[in-house]
Amino acid sequence: MCWVKKIVAGVVLSLVGLCFFSERVPAQTLEERKAEMVAFVNEGLDFAKKNGKEAFLKEVMREGTPFVRGELYFYAYDFNCVCISHGEKPHLVGKDLSDLTDKKGLKVIQALRDEAAKGSG
């Protein structure tokens, strides 16, 4: 079940980043947004536990999946920073995004990988 924790850690980090660093200000309060994200991650985790890693990664990219809800979506990278699933941008699957940087120069996918490796997020 280690892979589930790593995927979820990466997802939680990305969702938290989306909440705090989105250029659009959400109409919801921070607590409402946090509760929505936690519930969303738990739904994905339940699906992954029940159906397995490969089924989850495919489901994330399926047309009409419940795992893409506006600004909330799942994505996953391996520990080499190669995208293995992406609910919003499936064209990224198979691409090495280790050099992807944000506006401040932070290598985003490497940072997510490092946090996921620690089991944090």
C-alpha cells in the first residue's frame, strides 16, 4: 500500500498548492475548500484501495471521470518525475517534467517527489 501513500501525498501537495497559490480567489472559505479537497483525496484513495494502482491511474484520465472536478483533479508522477497519469492534461503522460519550474524558479515536480518520498504533504 506504499504506492497509495506516495500518490496521495503528491496529490495532497498539489491540491494544497492549488488552494493557496491559485491566481483565482475561490468563492469558498479556506476551511470549506480544505474540507472539499480532503473529501476528494479520500474518494481517490478509496477507489485506489478497492481497485488497485493501475485502475486508479486509468480512471483519473477516463472521459467523464469523477476524479476531475473543475480545478480539482488527480495526477501522478514516478520518482524520476515522469508523468504517469494526469486528469487535466493527459498529453503530459510519459513526459519527464523534472525541470518544470514555477514563477519563483522552484522545480515543482522535483519538490513534490521529494515530499512524497518523505511521506509528507
